[in-house]
Amino acid sequence: MLTLPNLLTLSRIVAVPLLVALLWQPQWEAGYALAFALYCLMGVTDYFDGYLARAQGTVSKLGQFLDPIADKIMVAAVILMLVGTRFEDRAIITGIHLIAAMVILLREIMVSGLREFLGGIQVSVPVSQLAKWKTTLQLVALGALILAGALPAMPAIKLIGLGALWGAAALTMVTGWDYLRIGLRHMDT
């Protein structure tokens, strides 16, 4: 149970409150810089927990359960902080961009509920390659938006982050529909 891959996954969950604390004050550029570093570290541990579990043959049910939860907790926390914290003109996700953030959050909730339902009837839905690209683009977008808070004098970073956020939202809708379509086949009508 306490294998290195599982400990790496748990470390991502435990790090979320620290990430939130660093993002709490948008005027604190150093906090955003530290949050960016922590976010990158969390991304590295996300890669290595899966890699090590497969390489060592220690893939566990706990790891399979916790890994997507750790990802969703981190993504949801970052989105909420980037939407909810504002200081003068330093708001990160505002206006029309809230739609992209909401699409991502709602899809995560829908897919989690769908996976829970399908798990109850012994149906597994593997992660598609497109869903992996969605996750990558989403993580890059949020990382760029955190970095934009650390470097407000460089507005191009925020534009790149928002563009990537919309790209992730588009892929989110496609992959969410794919999961829903699969799930509907297994529901009573």
C-alpha cells in the first residue's frame, strides 16, 4: 500500500492546501512563482507515480483510485483559486474565460460520477489517448496561468494560458461526450 508510486500520488493530494495558500494573494508575485514551482513538481510526481508503478510492477488498486482523484483535486483547486482571487487588474480567469473553466470542472464531475456508476456494474472505461492530450493541455494551461500571476508584466503568458484553457475546454467537451456515449450504452432506458 505504501509503495513509492502511491506515496508520490498522496504527496500531490497533501500539497494541494499549500498550493492554494500560495495562490491566495494574487498581488504576491513571489507566492505565484512558488506556486508555479510546486505545480510543476506536482506534475513531475504525476508522471513518475504511473511510470514507476508500471516499471516496478506495483500498479495497485489504491493507486488506480487515488491518481485520478489527485489530478482532479489539483485542477479544481487551481481553477477555483484563479477564478476566485482578484487584486486590482490581476484577475487571472474572468469574463468569457469562466466558461472554459466551468466546462472543465463540470466534465470532471460528470466523468467521475459516470466512472462510479460504471464501476458499480463492473464496466471499466479506459482513458483514451485524446483524454490524455486533454489533460496535458489542461495542465499546461493552468501552469501558464499560475506563471502569469508571477509575471504580470508579461501579458503574453496569460494569453497563452487562456488560449490553452480554451483548447483544453474543447477537448474536454469531446472526451466528455465520448465517455457519456459509452456510459449511456450501459444504462437502463
